[in-house]
Amino acid sequence: MKVLLSAGMIQGGRSGVGRYVIALSEAMVREQAAVDLFVAGLDADRALFPWIGDERWVSIPASMSGGAANLWWHQTGINRITKKLAIDLVHIPSYRRMIWNCAVPQVATIHDCAPFILRDKYDFLRGFFGRVMVPMLARRVRRVIAVSETTGRDVVRWMKVPASKVTVIPNGIDHRMFFPPAAADIADFRQRMNLPQPFFLYVARLEHPAKNHLRLIRAFEQVVKAGAFDGQLVLPGAPWHGSEVVTRAVADSPCRERIRLEGFVDNADLPLWYAAAEALVFPSLMEGFGLPLLEAQACGTRIACADATSLPEVAGPAGLLFDGLDELSIAAAMTRLATMDAAERQRRENEGKAWAARFTWSAHAAAAVRIYQETRGTATGS
């Protein structure tokens, strides 16, 4: 079965969708012999897919890299490619690129329904597209893969997609990358990054208000003021919409000397960031999944997260939950993490590693192929 997977919106692999597409494509090529995978992407991202041969790489023109242009290319260019390459099925891994009238059966992965839940995140045009156009596109897709139970319910509720067309397939993580590093490697990393003190970690792009950095910063200030933690708060993440608000909050904080903005960090260093941290604190207000929760636990790191959207189901039994809209609740979770006795620390670390081990890209790819096989040969269109 010839499948075309779109990688035209992966932002250099720095976004959650980008990491999804890269991981899924590798698992497909290496493990799923029933699929002959083609990938359509920008040549600037070509090096991220070394397992895709040149004959199976479809170049999207560089002039089509912008948001609106890229959307237009998907609507007008995909069908030409499917005809030229005799593609059997198209997989679109982002709701923003779903195709109105795909010439072959179309499967889409929907990661979240953020335009309905975080209305303040989007300007008028993006909000209109997300809340009006996307549901119409989603209802024309043959099958929808939702990455969490929460997202699956939201797709049915907000986009009015029939539940029979929605299948929940949880994301995976790369267990070749995310596992507890050796103590010596962690020590070397701390020295290299000048991290002599313990630190709380929040891995997320600097985006306001969706990622909720401001409440986390204020909660950290309360924990420091109470004398419950003598370390730092480290915030890795590339600047995004509203990042200047976060940067200003750090500059104005009475704890500014103890808060580090790291910018985008290399994926190769992520396991060491997780493993070196006291804990991952994840206050995001809207996540379709929340990969860092599993990645951190796979590295043996305790986690706390907001009791919102998909985060509780992804965090699993070892995760501490707090009210992401309440700074006192966030501060209480951080205090508990900082003062937890050794027995409970060990128990949560062990439970977290066992929980994270259940999530693999191999399982996701295999389940996606079953969806492809069920979908192939059905009528196109609505």
C-alpha cells in the first residue's frame, strides 16, 4: 500500500507535530512492511528523514513554506502527487492541513481542539479557520486518529465528527533516547550547563497564555519565599506567540537570578535535562497529549502537571496533579516535590518508568497501519 505522509508543517522538527511525523515515519519504514511510505516535505527538513529514500521524498516548494501558502499547497498539490505516484492513501498529521476533496482516502491525526478551548490564543482569522473551517474538513476525512482519549472526545464534541470515524491511538516516545542516563553523564551535563543547584524544569515553547508560564513563575516565587526550595527554575523552549510576556515576567521577578530561559534545546540533550532535574512541572492549560510527561518519567524523573485536558491521562499514576489556574496549588505541588521523602521519591520514579514504558511509536505505527488497511478502498470525499 502506497501511503503519502505530509511533513509540510513540522517547523524543523521543533513542534510536537514535527516530532510526531518524524517518529511515525521512522517506525513505519523500519517496522511496517505493508506500507510503502512517501513523505512530502520542505527540502529544508529533508535531513530529518534519513530513512526515507530520495525516490520517496516529495519536495514541497520553498515558496510554500508560509502558513497560508502551505495550506494552499496541500489543497491544490496533494492530488497531483497522488495521481503521479499512484498513491493509495494520504495521511495528514495536522488538522490545519486536512484536504477538502482528496482524490484518495484520507486519514488525519488530530492532536487537540485548541481553537475551541483556548479562544484567546488565536486572532480572528485563525480562530475562524480553526472553529469553522476545520470541523468541515474533519467531517470529510475518512478516519481520524486522536492521540488521547481527551482529544477523541473533543473531536466528536467540537468538530461533530461521528465517533465511529475516530480512533484513539496514544503517542509513543523514543525509548532509545529517553531512559535514565548514567550518573556520570548527568554529573558531566550539570557541569557543562553550569547547574550546580537542584532545579525544576518546564519543557515547553515560550507561548503565552496557553503554556501558563506566568502562573508557574509566580508559584516558584512563593516556594522560594517560603524557603521550601533552594534551587532554580529552568524554562527551555523556543520563543513563540506571546513569548515577550514570559521574558518580561522573568526580568521583573524577584527571583530572576534563579530563573533560566534556555531557548530551544537540542533533542539530544533532552534526556539529560530531564534526568538532572528535581522534577518536571508542567502547568500547560491545553495539551492534546503532553509528550514531556512521558519522556521525563522514562528518564526516571518525577512529574507534576495541571489537572486539565489530556494531562492526567498521560501523566498516569505517578504524576502529581494541581490546578493550573491556581498559583497556590502549583506552589503546593512544587513544595511537595521538593520535600518528598526518599521512599516516596523512589516509588514515584519507579511507577513513572513503568508507565512510560507502555507508550511506543512501534505500537502507534502498527495501529495506524490497521486504520490505513480498513480505510483503503473506501469512497473519497464526504
